[in-house]
Amino acid sequence: MKAKEIFTMSVRLALALFLLLILGNRSLAVTRAEFLNLLFTTGLNYKELKSPPLPRDVPRRHRFAGAIGSSLQYGLIPAAKEERKIFGPDETINGREAVRLALIMMGWGFEVSLCESLGQMGLYGTDDPISSLACEMRPPAPKRVIAKWTEPLSDAGKNSIMSWVRSCKKGVWWKKELVSRDTALLVYKRGIALPGVRGYRSEPFDGSSSNNPLYVVAVTARPEQIDAEITFAKALGRSVARLSEISVKENAVAAVNGGFFAGNLPVGTLLLDGVHAGRPFKDRPAVGWRKGGDALIFDDGSVRVGIRTKSGYVPITRFNSPPTADGASLYTSRVTKSASGIASDAVLIAVRDGTATGCVRELARNGQFTVEGEIVVARGRSREMLSDLAPGAPLRIVSNWSAPVFAGQDYLIQAGPLLLNDGLPQNFSDNKGNYRKSFLKNRHPRTIAGTDGAKIFWAVIDGRDPIHSLGATMEEAKSIALALGLKSAINLDGGGSSQLIWMGMTVNKPSGGKERLLPYAVIMKTN
């Protein structure tokens, strides 16, 4: 063979090897759009929508536009660069980005953001939060991908992640506990997103486990280390406020929504530093506790409240709202200062420490009370029994509890139903508290107060979101309370009110997409 022919063959061979290397590397490089499409179709079997909206940088003619747009409309993406509303479809994706995108496409986007935020606050340890989350999940993400975290995703890595996603589709869960300042954050997540499903309807409950999306978060503490208080938005000079605003104002370690309310007033018995601030609801249970870090107590929250004077007994039937024609109401300035709606024939009596400090109408000026503390407003027969009460005369507000165990408690919230009582699951079939059937049987966000005998728990179950968490029926809430290890637990207000703050950050996803305005909240401070 001539030298010229040998040289030509060598050049051709070198060129072929070069092209093979280039094309081979190109085939190994996986783009974000290609990987999302694999997740959407073969991995998770989501349904593609017709003409969905697209991120700004994805043209309609893009071959993966359907999967990208459908993911956007379902609320799964933008997964990254969301501040610019772009997706970067043709960018090469590395191992970390691929695992992050897989988590988000499975409906774990909130958990990804939570871990990243906790990591930025120094509360998640020194490791990469996404790596930690992916390794802590069961089943965990593939080690071969995590080992090559920053390298472009190869075909082998892509196949490993797809195999992991298919395993997660059969069943996946994650449990994490973080401790800071005498409190702990307990997070539990399970399941895969159900895009397009209405997330608040109930399914027949049979006690079996499922892989439907569910998110539960709780703040726990030993009662001697934490002091829980009820604080009204009135402390901010308003009738309602966001939980985050109340938490910041009170410099709280943690905060959670409380019981039921209507407008800016609580529904059911409520004690605020031992003062009644809510109208009792017959036969509904309550949770109560004393100041200074005390165990939670659970029992029937029904109570009769009245005023004991030398002249006799006057029942109080309303709280922080005008009395009936012959009735008496009790106002507290920490709930409201408004005197609007009080009839002209009413007598107003200022009370402090069990003593009448004034009995003059001038206590209300321009619809606003001008004194701090409690004010009794009485009309008709109730007024006749109280009108001759002199300033400085003893006036004792007494409580006749259905459950004497609540006598002497500083704080109390009546809500329900009771989920567990001394380790015994409760039955809701008699509906003793007269709750709506849909409230019990449909899935909703829930807030729970409970104890395992050693620690107190303030927990939230997210709901009404088929991507993040469906919520819980009351039977399911009871099962979740048992799974948390609680011995006694009560359901508080739920729905859009369910919100939990820990270390200044909302650690759940309120169902309305934003914080609901609340009249009051439970805040926690370290002793």
C-alpha cells in the first residue's frame, strides 16, 4: 500500500473516530425538555392537555411543548428560574437538576422549596438539601446519579432516575425531624401528584394505606420548655391579621391557627388569660392549658358563665357582641374595643380583678371602649340586677364547667371533634358536637392539637391540592394523629385557615394560595 493511501485512510479513520466521539457525547447529553417529557409520559403517565399555556422560552412547535405546557398548567412547573417564567428547554441537565425536576414532577415541589429554605437558614445541616431529601426518601434516589451530582446527566443516569420514579409511583414517603430552640419540626410526606383530580372530595375510608399525595407537619416541644399563648389580632390594632404578622409581633418561635371563628370573633368557648372570650357551643370538646408551660387537657368545653353579686346571679350569654334585650355580654379589650351596636338602654360596667371599677355610659365614646380589661354590658332584667352596683363593689364572673378539669385553666379553645382520648380513638357516628357531614367525611386541610404524654404537638395536614396534598377526612385525621404517636388529640379549625409557622417560616402550604386573615392564633415562646 502506498504511503499516500495509508495517510488518506488514517485521516478518514481519525475523522470517523472524532465524529463518533462527538455524536456519542451528544447522545449522552440529556436536555431539560427531553427529561421532563420522559417523566411526564413513561415515568408518571400524566395526561397531556390540549393547547396548554407555555413558558416564555418554549415555542409551540417545540417537540416537547405538550408535556411542558401541561406540566405548567397542572402547577408542577416552572421548576427552575421561575422568577423569569422560563424553563430552559434545550439546556443540558445535570444529575442534581434532574433529581430536583423529578421530585417536582412527582408533586414534591413544596418539599424541595422547604428543604432549600431551611438549608439557607442553616437548619437543615451542611449537606446539599436536595441530596439530603433524595437520600432520605424511601425509596431513595439512585446513588450513581448522586455520586455524579454536577455532571451532565448521562443515558445511564437518566435510566436510573426513571427506574426510581417508577418505584416511587408504587409507593414513596419521607419523614424528617429538625430541632431548634427547644422545639422540633416534624415533617411527613407521601405519595405522587394526581394532576387534574379534584382534591377535596372524599373516598370511602377503609384504613388502608395509599400513595395519594399527603403532607403533614407538626411543631413539637416538651411543655416545660415552651409557653403557648392565645393572641388576638387586636394586639396589632386590627380585628384580623395574617398569622405571620401575629408571629412577628409576638416574636414567636412557632405559631398556628386556632379554633373556629365567624368574622372576627371565635365560635365556641375560648379562654384568654382566664377570661371568657367566646360563646360556648354545647357538647363540643376543647383543649386547655395553664401558663408557664403546662400539659394539654382535653374534655367537654361546654360551660355556663355568669356574674355573681350580692344581688344574685346574672347569666352571660354573649361575648364581645351586644346583649339581648334582657341579657348580659362580656367584652374584653384584648379582643375588641368596639361598642358598636349596643342599645341605648344598656348599662356598662368596667371590671378588673373581680371588682367593678366603673358603671357609667361614658366608658363608650364614639363606638370605642376607653378602658382596658373587661366590660360587662347588660340590658333589661340583667341591667336591673347590676345597675346599683357601686364602683369598687365585688363582681365575680363564675364558670360552671361541664368538665371541672377546665376550672383554673388560663387558655382554652373549644372546637372538635376529639380524635383521641387517653389512647382511645373516638367515634364520630353520633356527631355529638353537631358538625356538618361534609366537614367530617370530605377531605380538607386540618389543624390538630395533641400530646403523646410527654410532648405537645401542634400539627397541620395540608389539603385541597391534588399535586401537593389531598387533605384528610376526620377518620383519616384520626389515623394520622395515631401515626404521630399521639394519645390525645383534637381537631381545630381547618380549611384555608390551617397554617403553621416555625422559626419565622410558614412550613405548610395554605390551601387558598395565601395566608388567611385570622382573628387570633396560638403562639409559642421558649420558657
